[in-house]
Amino acid sequence: MAVKVRIPTPLRKLTGGKEEVYVQGGSVTAVLDDLERNYPGIKERICEGDGKLRRFVNLYVNDEDIRFKENMNTQIKDSDELSIVPAIAGGFF
Amino acid sequence: MITLLTDIADKILEHSRESYPHECCGLLAGKSAGDGAEKVVSEVHRMTNTNHERAGDRFEIDPRELLKAEKAMKLRGLDILGFYHSHPDHPARPSDFDRQRGWPEYSYIIVAVKGGVETEMTCWTFNSFDEPFRQEDIVAEG
Ligand SMILES: [Zn+2]
């Protein structure tokens, strides 16, 4: 059993083009650490140096934003899904 | 190169004119080949501009709305290829802020809307986090 992680297009270069990968871990932090072991370089795109979630990245466990749960300590069970969702913004000024 | 099937271009322009003088935004869905070099957009979906204070010169997409749309696309075998947004009374070129907040691999269609009527559409992309935007050719098949 494992946790499914959904990878957005901009980060798929780091997963060899895979849209979904399976890793181990009982919390968001543990899942991201195992993701990094399997796909080196991906964690720095998601987290700051101190391990906090980057401002322009959102993480959802199933349909719940981890910022409204326990952040990086949010528990994850096997069969849960972790989605990495980039914050999309822009404008002419 | 990015190909817009059927009425995709019209839908984007219509949304851009309708939203004037505010910026609109939406997502581009379809399939890509050749490592993302060839994109074919078969669907567009309007997204809410959640930047209410600065809707005139900024846009922001609600991540929850995006996640929901992405999951629905996936069930139909489609992927998110990028996004579109409008520049009311400003040129169809990415701003510094567009680049700052942009993500690699996605295509960004920008629609300039002059006076709410006249439009110009361009598309931009970059491959890695340290690269500037480069223009992508748009082919509209309708
Ligand atoms: Zn813009």
C-alpha cells in the first residue's frame, strides 16, 4: 500500500513525466521526504529550506487544503491522495 | 506550437471581452506530445478571478476550483496544458509579474482587449524555472 501523489505538469520533468506516483509515509512531511528520495530535486519546489510549504504551492490531502488542517503534520493514510496544486496568478501590472 | 481546436479561440476572446475592464482567466485542457512542444487544446474552462481588489490588472485562480477541474479533466483523459488571461487596455505581452508567478511547461495565452472590443491573442511559455518567456505559435483550427 502507498499514498498516491498527483504531480502537476511543471514538476513532471522531475518524475520522468509521470502524472501520479506512489510513495510511503504517514504524514505530509514523511510523504514529501519519500517523494524526494525517489525523485531528487522535487521537494525544494514544494517546500522552503526550513521545510515549510512554499507560498505559491498548495497541497491537498484528498479535497482538503493542508493549511486548514495540520499543515505539514497533516496525517495521511494509505489510499489517500496528495495533490500538488500550483498557485496560478498573473496580470498586466 | 499550440493548436486551438474548433471554437476555442472564440470562447477565449468572448470571455476576455465580457470581463472588460477586468481581467478574466481560465484553463486550457487537452493533450500534448513531444515533451510538451506540441499542445492541442480541445477544451477551455472559465475560472473565477479571485483577486477582487485588483481585478483590473491582476488575476488569481482559486486552487480548489483548479483541483476540481483538473480531476474532472483527468477522467476524460485530458491534461491541463496552461491558462489564459486578459490584459484590459494593455499589450498582449507577459508582464514581469506574469513571469514571476508563471510555472514552466504551461502555456499562457494572453488576450489584449482594447476598449472592450478589439483583441489580440498571443501565447507564451518557458521550460525551466530560470528561463524567460518565449512566444509560442498559435494555430487556430475552426
Ligand atoms: Zn498578464
